[in-house]
Amino acid sequence: MALQMKPACERCEIGLALDGEAWICSFECTFCATCAEAMARRCPNCGGELVARPRRAAPPAVA
């Protein structure tokens, strides 16, 4: 089972790059760094801890 890499913050809807910073809970709720900090790194949905999401390399550009 692969980690779902959501493309946007669930709170402010800013776009999140695959290789950029994001924070997730154990249910894969996803937030940008600014929102995670504002919420004291606690998920508003489940109350769980938000941790740094692993980063994936961006797909190569198509020429």
C-alpha cells in the first residue's frame, strides 16, 4: 500500500509539490508547513500528530 501524495493542503488549499515540504497524520491528512505550525502539528480531523511527509522526486520534464 503506497502513501497517498495529496496535491494540496487540506486547510488552505495551497499546492504541494511531490518534492516539497508537507505534513501528514497517520490517516494521510495533508497540510502545508504554515498550516501545520498554526495547528501545533496536530491534525484537526483525528487529533493525531502531524509529521513530515516523505518527499518524492519530481517527474522528469518531457522534452
